[in-house]
Amino acid sequence: MKSAPVLSRRQALQKISCGFGSLALAGIAAQQSARAAINPLAPRAPMLPPRAKRVIFLFMAGGVSHVDSFDYKPRLVKDDGRMLDFLDQRNIARTGMGSTMRVMKPLWDFKQRGQSGAWVSDLFPHMAAHADDYCTIRSMHTEGVAHGPATLFLHTGTTNLIWPSMGAWVSYGLGSENENLPAFVSLSPAMANGGPRNYGNAFLPAVYQGTAVGRAGTPAKEANIRNLVNSSRSFEEQRRQFELLREINAEQLSRAPGESELEAVINSYELAWRMQNNAPDVLDLSKESASTLALYGINEDKTDNFGRQCLMARRLAESGVRYIQVSYSDNSNNPAWDQHSNMPKHKDHAMAVDKPVAGLLADLKQRGLLEDTIVWWGGEFGRTPYAEKNGTGRDHNPVGFSVWVAGGGFKPGMVYGATDDMGHFAVEDKVHMHDLHATILHQLGLDHEKLTFTHNGRPFRLTDVAGHVVKDIVA
């Protein structure tokens, strides 16, 4: 009987290396599983092949006039000053019938821009130069005729209930790319028209709510996360304090396993400690070059404030924050773009946001970030083609308006859908706000019908029982 061949040392190592590899892989998998159990913001696998990793939502509170910016209607020029009958939700709600109103032409000239030939007015000259970078949707319609309900619907998918915000849903579905930062940040949010509900978690676990940095009406230069830095104790003292608190928390949690509110509090302490050591650098714009600051209009009177918000959004996106909400607003119930009696005021707001937004697009593009970052620009509704009360302003228009989306697999330079020849009602390839939500989630790799959370025995989702993915606008 022959004896088994003796393996050389090299052969033995080659044969057992696979075993070592399996042990290492098992160890890594176990660490990841434990980390996910401890940290609910750990990255999660998408449901669908994703085209984007993150969203920067540039919220223009108050309702930008689409017929003065992105939706050219020659008939408004032709019929300027004529008294015509208009039927819309606001008139019907007030009088039970339509009203005769004076047609108002656009206050700014329109031109075709870029290779796409998209019509954009002189209200936004810097954004107009990027017309080939974004997809303009001219057939939006939504729920709510007043700012409060329409703003809530934009952010949460409901006009009056307490539901999670879109950023909270994205955080819940995908977690964070950076365990040292929140998954969802809201820059300079307003306290009016929904306030914290626009970045809240509602019935989702508290860990998915947005982290507010600054607030509307406060200079962005002063915007920061409260109590982020502790100057009264040394780093070593803070570390020892944190380790003691962690041991106490672990003991308390062992006595109440599965207690979601306690877990959320403990996770907030853990994240706060990590943020103390990472967030100050991310929020520090002084690290940027002079040319980058100039690109965003920082240190210029009219653009400094929103420029800082947009640059901060880019830094957060670059650092792995999943959803960044940037608000151009104030804290009144009639926010920035709400020009009922003074349409020329639109120019002041446009000058404040136009260069920073264009700078953000250019900066993301040159860094290769626009490919997997969705930039969404728009407000809660548009404005009417007629002069309100025959004056110099325009009323709210939720039944037809424009937004644009860039990056993240959306078709650049595309114009989708249309309003009627007056720019009043969306009539062609209509896109409801639920549809836009569904499409953005789809680009992130999330199925809006499967991204659900059961609360009080009922499954909820951002799009409720509606919404469809607008496949024509994705590449």
C-alpha cells in the first residue's frame, strides 16, 4: 500500500490559503453585520440598479414663475393686456366659477440656449448657459393651492398629514455613505409652511430625520450644527466621557432590547461623537480655493449667502451625505418667490441664486460628481399667466409649472411635457409630484412601491397609492 505523498511547504500554504481567505471573509461579513445592527444608517443595498447615489434638492420656496423663466409662451406676448376668462382651483374655490383676468406677458426675454435649443429667459442667464446639462420638466402639477399644503406635499407626499419627508425615506432605504455624518442634511430650512415636518421622520425611526444646519433668515456664514464643538474640555476628556456614556448606554440597552426610541438616542450619541471629529472640516469653506469661491459667487454681495449653501451642499455630497436639502426661503408664510403684486421682485431673487446654482452644476461636473448626483431645482408650484387682481403680480399655479433635474442618469438637454398655450394647465406628458418622487427614487435604486414602512397596521410609502416612474426622461 502506497503512502500518501508528502506536501511541500509551498504546496501546503497554497492549499490552505483558501481556508484563510474564507475565515477572513467570514470575519469581515460578521463585522459588517454587527455594524449594521448597531448603526441603522449603515449603507444598504439598493433594490434596483442605481444611476445615482445622492440628491441635492435646491428648494425655491414660494413658487417661481415658470412663464417668466423656463416655459416660453408666445401667446402671452400676443395677448398681453387682454381680459380673458380663466378657470383654476383658486378662482373656483373663492367664487365657485372662473374669473376674467388680464393676461400678463413675460417680464424677461426668452432665448433658445445651448445645442438643445431649450427656451430659457434672461431671468436666469447663468442657469441658461447650462441648459444642456439638465432635463426641464414643463408639465408638473401638484396638490395644494396654498404654500403650506403644497410645500408639505413637495417634501412629504401629503398636504396635511404627518408623514416622513423624502430625505427621511431615502435615508431609510439606503443608509449613509459615511458613518461619520448624517444621511440627510437640511441647509437653512424655514420654520414656516411645514417647518421641521419638511425634513422630519414622522413615524419612521428618529435616526432618519434630517439634521438642520442653520435656518432661513440667518446668514449662511453663521450656519452650523449646534453644540458641535466642545471647547470647555480637551479631546482626551471628551473621549473618556464618551466611552463611559457608551458603557452605560450598552448596559441600559441590554435590559431593554429592541426599544427603538432608546436605540435612536444611543445612535444619536454615537453619531454626534463621530460628527464632532469630522463635520467641522466638512462645513469649513475656508479650505476651498479662491477660484471655487468665485465660481459660487461667494464674497459677492448678492450671491454670497446662497453661494455658501450650494458650496456646502457640494462638500456634503462629496463626503457621502445621501440627501441634501438646500432652501432659498425666509421664515414668513409668504416666502421668497411669492410675488402676488410685484413680479419684478423675481429679479432680486434670481440674482441671489442664479450664479450659485450654475456654479454648483459646473463644480459637480468638473469633479465627476454630477454623474451619480441628482440635482433637483424647483418650488412647490408655479404662477399664473394672468395678473392677479389685474395688478403687477401673479397668483399661485399648482396645475402647471416647471422644474429641472440634472445628473444621476436624467437625460441632459431634454425638455419634457408641456402646458397649454397660455402656460396655465399641464396638458402634454403630465408629471405629478408623486411621479417625480417615484422617478428620483428609481434613479437612486429604490422601488417607490416597495419602499414601505408599516405604521399602526398600515403600510405607508412616499408616493402613497399613486405615482409612476417617468421613463422617458431617464437615459
